[in-house]
Amino acid sequence: MKNPISVKIAYIGGGSRYWAKMVLTDLAMEAGLTGELALYDIDYEAAAQNERFSEELAKHPDALSPFQVRAHKKLADALRGADFVFMSILPGRMQLMAHDLDIPAAFGIRQTVGDTTGPGGISRALRTIPTYTAYAEHIMEHCPQAWVINYTNPMTLCTAALYAVAPKIKAIGCCHEVFGTQSKLAGLVHRKMGVPEPHRSEIKLDVSGVNHFTFATRASWKGENLFPLLDTYLSDEYDWSDQSAGAAEQIAEGKFFGSRSMVAYDFYRRFGALGAAGDRHLVEFVPWYLSSIETLHRHGVVETPSSFRLGTWQAPANRPGAAEDKADEDKRPLLEKPLQHSGEEGVAQVMALAGGQPLDTNVNMPNLGQMPRIAPGVIVETNAQIRANEITPVVATPLPEALQSLVQRVVDVQSLTLQAGLRQDPQLALQALQLDPLCGHLPLQRLEELLHQLLNTNREALPDGFF
């Protein structure tokens, strides 16, 4: 075996309870990498807890990579000399994300996630953009040649904010939504072709769009076109019936993240390209699935309540088994279980960029021509080839006309939102709301009231220029 590649990774948001532990675990399982992981978080103690977690992780029998993990109180110390920068932050308190859901709901606007598009996504972006522009300046000061891998939503606008103030930054957005589509098609290959289920990476998708509103215009396995197989499955076997009962069961059990891909498949049969993100994200970019709660549930999709985000959601007391623990639930601490890879590709991207195993995958990055009908520089999501210190986007097959128009509208809303955040301009934010399809039914005065409430709720996380 070759000697492991040594790198320094700075982690902004290194106190994360979820993403940071996944990164630490993935690094521990990667024998080809070693070096230093510098954790930085505005909550230093949270980063220090993850440092202690890494010390215990290193003792796990499945751990292979001897990374030195250290929490830093100063951002400059974490960034200095970094080869890579991971970013996964919570923009503002979790309570603000709850407001991103609850305030629009009071105006009759449903959101299933509320972190990417719609008024919730715009609100989250306005408080994230100033933070990201500041981080971009620090990165260019302390490690200008580092590759930056962003996980934070809204993915497109976070990545765009980095480039807005640092055009020479080397940043991409990393999202796993496309992976789920590959996995579903891998399962279809297994069931219909009578072969062992291939790894999702063997399913090749021609992907284009913007994050969480991505589409596959082609799909193949070992060179074989999978769309005829999908056509047969959707025509002969797929259950297109009302999924309201299943949606009600999801809500009762607190399972707010599942779906049957009915929306992704519906896009395919209506527009000719397969939705390559989860249904919960896809529905937020168009009004028709969210026109009523009945329509949403009929498609097997449910809203994630703000109480769940806050950790205060309670199962209905009368639900069968609500007071009972599941007999098969594994409650052992993480470090007492076999280590499992997260399924994310951040570490694989580091390996490829550092000169290890090449990687072809989907990324969010500025449009260099990979989507010819979208303006240059716009952050788009397509496939790319990741090699030693190089990322080359792959030119995507053009989307069908209707989907191209829908994506362009999203690009326009995001462009207005980005400029609103950069200029601290509430009028541009209002224009973004006016153009967003989820807000189209509201008269202008109500949109002004909605924006006023969102800005005031976000006051603690917004620059003074907004007021």
C-alpha cells in the first residue's frame, strides 16, 4: 500500500453535532489520507467536544487513519496552511429556522423543508450570505489555494456568496440528493434485470439544474439506457394511487423525510427528465404540488414541522406503540458500533484533489459552459471530473424547454436574493419574493408584510443595512 497522502483540512462549523461527526468517521475509515483536521466553531466548546470525540474514535478497531484533530479558538489558526476547507454551519439559531417555516405558514405558504427556496429559503439566505462573504475573505487571506467544500444550505447561494467577494476562490458545493436517485435506479436494475444490486455510483446520470432542483436527462448502467426500463416500471407496476394514508402514517410516526419519489417520477412522465433530488425539495420550486395539504399528501410528501427542527416534536399520545420503545432499536453509543461510512463524498473529493483515486460526481460550481443556456458564473449543479488539484465540469444535455424555463426562474430568484444579501437591500429581497412561485398568490401588500416579519425576526443575524 502506498503511503497515505498528508493534508490539512480546516473545518468551519467544526462544532456540528451531525456533519462533523460524519466527516470525522469518514476520515477515520480512509486509509489513504492522514494529516491534520482543524476544527473551528463560534461555539468553541462544541468544537472541543468533537475533538474529544475524535480521540475516542481513534481507538475504535475500525479506525484506519491517524488524523490529528484539534479545536481552535481563532479562525485564522484553523485556516492557516489549510489544503482544504469544509464548511457546514447553522446560519443563526435553530429558532430562526423554525421562523422560516412558521412565518410563511401564517401567510398561507407551505414549505416542506424551507432551507433552499421559497420565503424560508430566501430568509435563510439573507442571514447566511454576509457570514459566507466574511469567511471567503478569511480563506483568501490565510489559505488562498485551498479547495473549499461547502455543505451548508442554501447550497447555491452559499457557494455564490463565496465567489461574489473572492472570484479566485476554489469552491464547490457538495450535496447528496442525486445519490438517492442513483440508489433507486440501482434497486430497479436489481429487481428487473435479476442481477446483484449495483453500487449507486455505477448508475450514470446526466445531471443538470440548480441544487435541489436537479434533473437527469439520461440514466445508464454499464452503458445500457435505463429509461426504457423505468418507462415499463412506471406504466405497469408503479402505484400512482393516492398516498394520503401513507403520509398520515409518516406524520404519526415522526418520519418526515421519506417519500416514494412520486414527484420525481411525475416530473419525468410530464416533462421528460427525471427529478434527481428528493421530493421534499422538488415540490418547493413549483406551486402545484403545494397548492393544498391534500395535494401534497396525495403525492406522499409531508411537511417537516418547526417543532421537529427544534427538537420539541411529540408523537401523538394515542398512536399505537407511541409510549413503547422499538424492540429492535439499537441504542448503543456510536463508538460501540461498527463504523459506517456516511455516504457523503467530501473525503473522496479530498482524495481525488490530493492526487488519489479520481472521482466523477455531481458538484455545484460556477457555470463555465456546462449549462450553455444559463448565464456564465451562475452556480449550477452538473457532473464534473475531479482529478489532482483540478475540477472540470461536464457539459450537460440541455433540459426540455419547460424545465429549462423553470430552472431559469429559480436562477433569477436566486440572483435577486444574492444581490439583496450583498447590498443589504430589502427592496431586492421583496423582488425575489415577488418572483418566487410559492408567493405568487399573495398581493404586494401581504408580501411586504411577510418580508417585514422575516427581516425583524432575523434582526440578530442580519447587518444593520437591512433596517
